[in-house]
Amino acid sequence: MLKITETVKEGIHFVRPEGTLDYSNKDQLRSLLDKIIEGENEPKIAVDLQVLEYMSSVGWGVLVDYAIKTKEKKGVMILARMNDRIGRLYDLMGIKVRIEHCSEINDVMLHIFR
């Protein structure tokens, strides 16, 4: 099961998926990210992964796809607060080449507005 919340602070969309992200529910995340990207000239998105328990390769694919779409609109997407399991996959799969990560949510502003 996947629950996604979104808050906006200082022009940054904080997206927080909770539970598991896989093939069965990837469209929930896609719909939200589509809405954000279509509604902004230079979208700024922070995906807070602190309470995400599991993410399949399909979930990673969604994030990489939307990081590319965000960059095409001169925006930025950053991942924040990965747990150990998700962080290991991030490193193993080489996702850091496509999407930056920060350990603390407070560091998001520094990464986005540098």
C-alpha cells in the first residue's frame, strides 16, 4: 500500500511516499509528479523517502524518469532522508548519477537553491 502526501514550502514541492512503491501503485506517484511538473515553469521537487519501506526497480524508474522531466523544464528534483535499505539500492543502482540526495530535510533548500 502506498500513501503520498505533498506540501509546498518556499516554492518547493515536498513529496512524501509512505509504505511500498512498486508496479501496482507507481501511477499514484506518476500522477502527482505530472501535476507538479505541468503546473510549474521550473519545478522544484524534494522526495522525502524517510517513511518509504520498500521501493522496487519500477519505483526507481519513475523517480529517474521524472528527474529527467524536471531537468528538461529547468527544474530540480532531489531525494531526501533515505533509510538504509533504500540508500543501499540508490548506491548499488547508480541512481546518484541522475538524482541528488541529501541526508537531512533541512539541507534540501541548500541543494535546490545553490
